Amino acid sequence: MFGSREGKEQLGPAKRVESSKPPGMLSRRRAITVLGAVIGLPLLPSADQSKTATRLHRWRGTALGSPSYILLHHPDCGAAERVIAQCVAEIERLEKEFSLYRGDSEIARLNLHGRLVAPSHDLLTLLSECQRFSELSGGAFDVTVQPLWNVYAAHFFGSERPSPQGPEPRAIGQALALVDWQGVDVTCRRIAMAQPGMGLTLNGIAQGYLTDRIVDILRANGCNRVLADMGRSEIRLVGHRPDGQAWQIGLADPLSPARVAVTLDLADRCISTSGGYGTKFEATGRHHHLFDTTTGTSARHYIAVSVVAASTMVADALSTSLYVTPPERAGRLLAAFPDAAVLVTRPDGSRHELSKGGKF
């Protein structure tokens, strides 16, 4: 990246339908875990379950290709079911705009034809935010990296014995010639790309945007204790757990993803983690889905970046942006979000807090 990222919908050719999977689909690991909660069990002390367990409502499904779930505390079962139905309808609506696996989605049609007339408000809003992050990151965050992902996917999934060195430099160079966030013209009437063969992906931001939209619906319907997990690496928390305690969140250790390395108690905040370890093209992790747009290779400044912020979209896009932005150029990006807390993990496993928020 940006490319795809852990916890995100994996990217394939624009003509793919939602149910399609590219050969050798990248495996994905969960970067964030909800501790002290099992999705199938109440989040309440056993003594209180008989009185209040029916008030904890759960939904599990898929959003933009990732396993997702919602936990909400509501006194009325019927009302809870109705608001969850609204959330599911919103997921379906946004997938028709953002999903690269739906041939009828806006972004799939844009990638196929190079232009899109009368784009939706959501797509325009999201591309505007993408341009802001691209400018702040000096172009490190770039929605036009789809050609790079296609080259790596073709190399590692297109033959039985791909070279571990990765794609040929010439192929990478050809893809890089199509990567340019400034080559996307966005107006309220149309979106157009400057060169044939360019392609967009919203994988570094769309999951966060969708999560915020779901929470807007829940809060508008009076839900004030909510956990919305619309992927494997973005979570938004509204209020506290039903037992009155803060939500306990665990961050995976990038060097041993099955182990929780950092534990946080959060309420009314959002958290996102970007990590190349979560979605690798090959076993070593040398080639992963978060691309350095200056070289066309996988970014290696960090092995994980976690962000706590007030908006899931900001946490999502900022964690992606910081992962691929050279550390010496990250100051402007960090200054634009002074309330965000940022924890980075270096390749040697050491952790460092970049912000002054004191959340980690």
C-alpha cells in the first residue's frame, strides 16, 4: 500500500464476482482480538445472565470480504433485530460501491472502463479522504496501487513454482508506471483515470468507513453499548461493555500472531492495525500486501502499526499510511491527527509509541 491489507477484502481483477477467489488466495490473520468475550456467550457475569443475557444481541456475517460481527446491548429484542437488519442493508449497499469482487460495483466498473459517470456520494467522500491522506503522506498512501497487487498475485498464484525473489523488475516497473494518485480526476459528475490500465482499491480505508456508517445507524437507533468489528483489523467501540467495564482489546504479536502482545482497555474509541505479517504472498513474509509506491516492493519500515482514534476511517487510513510512509516523513501525517495514539512495531520486534496520547 497499500494494496490489500490484513483484515481486508483481498483484491482481484475487476471482473471478478463476489464469490470468486483468486488462485492461491492469501491467508489472513486476525490482528485485533476482543478479550474476555466469546462471540457465542454473554459478556456478563454468570450471576446476571438470567436477567440480562437476552439483552445482548449478536450478528455475524461478512463485510467487504472479511468475517465481521456486531455486539449490541438493547432492552428490546424486536428493536435490536430491526436495527441489525438496517446494518446488514447498509453493508450490502456499500459493497455495491466499494467491493472489487462484485462486477456490478462502482469501483469494479471504474477499474474496468477507466471512468465512472455520476458516482455515489459515498465514493466521492471516500476518494476525497484518500486524496487527503495521499497528500499528507507524500503519496505513500495511494489508491492506485491495484496494478502492483495484480502483478504480485499473478506471480505467486499464477504458477506452480513461483520464484521466491518475487516478480521480475520489468513487471514491477510496468505496474509502477500506472501508480499515481494524482492521475485520478474526481468531480461530482465523474471519476476518470489518466491512463489505461490504472486501477483503484479502497482497501486501506473502506472497511473503516463502513464501520463508522454501521455505528451511525446503531447510535441513531439508541444503541449506546456496541462493539462493531467489520474486519480482522478494525474495531469501533461505543460506550462500555454491558457489565460496565471497558472493552478489553488484545493486539497480536507480529512475530508470533497467535500471541497477544499488547492489551488495551477502550471505550468510545476506534482501533485499527496494519501489518504485513497478516497477509503474505509467501511463507517468509518478505513479499506482502502493503506496497512501497516508490519501489514497488513491500514496505519494511515496520511490521505492524496500530492506531487508536475517534473515527474508524481515520484509524484505518492512518495505520495504513504510517506503515508505508518512511519514518522521516511521518511528522506531517502525525501532526494532522494530534488526538490519535500510534504504536509501531519494528522488524526486530521492539515497540515504540509515536504519539503522545498514552493509550498503549
